[in-house]
Amino acid sequence: MTARWPETERALQTVAHELKIHDRIAIIGHVDPDLDSIGSILALRLALESLGKTAWAISPGPDPEYWHFLPGHDQMLVGAPEHVIPELAVVLDTEVRPDRLGASWELIRRAPRVVNVDHHATNDARADVAFIEPAAGATGELVYYLIRVLGVSLTPDIAACLYSAILTDTGSFRFSNTTARTLAIGAELVEAGVDPHELSMAIYDTRSWEFMRLLGRMLDSLKRTEDGRIAWMELPLKDAQQAGVPPSEMEGLVQYPRMVHGVEVALLFKELEPGKTRVSLRSQRYVDVSAIARAFGGGGHLRAAGCTLEAPLEEAVRRVVAACQAAVATMPAVPARDGRR
């Protein structure tokens, strides 16, 4: 299957060339990793190792234990291990910035060349070579094409990692970023050995006791604006510290205010430290949350974005909710065709 993105086909080929000519490659994801990041990293590492290269799979921080079922996860490294001296650094699913790479930023300093592969429209491509395609439903889609161009066969292990990446970033193929191309890739990955039921069970139906207890407290704190178009939850620092839940697992909490009937914009506010708040934004049909996130120094997709404010939790809530209210003010009176979700 070809990429069918003529304007980016050259970038795809250029990135593939970089992967072919270098033998020591560090593949790096972003802080607070999601499964698109982790799955893409693991899939690319497996592909490069099949070509006889030394490839390291690296995340700035730990991810939830229930993701450790992914093939090759036992080889995942955290931070910037001293023994990793790459000829090439490949940054997946995020911008090449210190705040997005966290403890792994040191690897960018060690690498003579940096490649960036991402599907976020707000990525400014700060790399020697970049393959940025917002039309892709997930970075896993882009890694799929890279693997194909490299001539690597889709093993069941590679397919499982890619399927997990694409499945989660498209909301189980429900979100508006799901295309015919996305579904065709998913079908090919199933043909390569993926068991959709088993993967979905592992990804969606397995949560820690600590997460479920935290979810109960968070649902009790659910708030919405008077018109019902914006809903949010707040996670104060003390609650986050007591919860014992990894930050990457907390990210999924934003889906719950999004489920409320009539809500267009859902928000999750996490106090990272006194005076610093992380915000996750999601929208249904009309609001470009990436534009809101950019206004606060963040970025992301049309319907899913994030930003970090140097502000206390209460102030962050006030400012971001106000920005969202301004955005929903331009929406049609009824947020769905028939008033239903």
C-alpha cells in the first residue's frame, strides 16, 4: 500500500533513507507517553533490528504496567541511558523540544542527526529531516509506511505494536481522524496476525485498582458550564500524588467529561506542581482545540490537544474555560444533528 500523500512522499523516502544509512538509532517518544508513541517506537525498533541495526526504544518516563504486554516492551529504556550513543535520533509522535522529550532530551544532544516523524498539525519540524503528515490518524500509520518502504515484512509482533498505536489514537476507529486508509491498514495488520479482541481487552478493559479509585473521585468532581457545552475535571497535586497512578494513565480521564450529553469541549486539568497545570482538551464536532492549546503554548490535533500553563490550578481552569467558551460561542445552537450523541 502506498502512502498516497504526494506532497509528503518525498519526506517519507528521505526518512527511510536516513534509517537505511545509519546503524545505531535511538527511537524516542514524548513525556506522558500514550500508546501511539509506545507502539510506534516498539514497532520501528523491531523493524530496524530485523535489518541488523542496533536500535534503542526509549521513553522519557515510565508507562502503565498494563501496556507491558506489547512485544518488545521488555527492551524499552527510560530517560537517556549512558550507553546509548546514537548516530541518528528518531523522535516519534511529538515535536523535537526539551519540554516534550523531558529526560530523553540529552539523547538529542548526543545524536549527530535528528529525524522527526509525527502526525500533529502543530509540529514545527525542528529536525534535520521531518515527515509530518496531519492527515494520518496516528503516528503508527506513518511508521507503517516507513516499515513498508524499508522492505520489512509485517510480523505478528510488529503488527500488534502498530495496531495498538492506531487503535488508541483513533478511539477504536471512532474518531474523525479515522479514514478509509486507516481501516485498510488495520485490516492488513489483522491479516498479519493481530487478534483485535485480545488487544482491545488488554488496552481498554484492564485498569489498576488505584486508577479505578481515582476515577471515582474524579467523577465526583465533574463540572460543566451553565450551557452544558463545556465539561471538565480537576486533579489537584495532592490527589495525584496520593493516587499512585502514572501520569500517562491519567490522560485517559479526559474521555469521561467528553461523554456527557451536549458537551462539545471536554477538559482535564492536572496540577503538576504548585503554579503549574497541565490541560488536556478534546472536542466533538466543531471546536478546534489545537488552536486553543496553541494560544497557551501547546498544540495537538483539531479534536485532541494539550498545553501546560505556568499558573495555579484555579487560574488555569478560569483561563482555559473562558477561551473554550469563546470558541463554542460560534457553534450552531444544537451541538449534534438531532440533539443526541
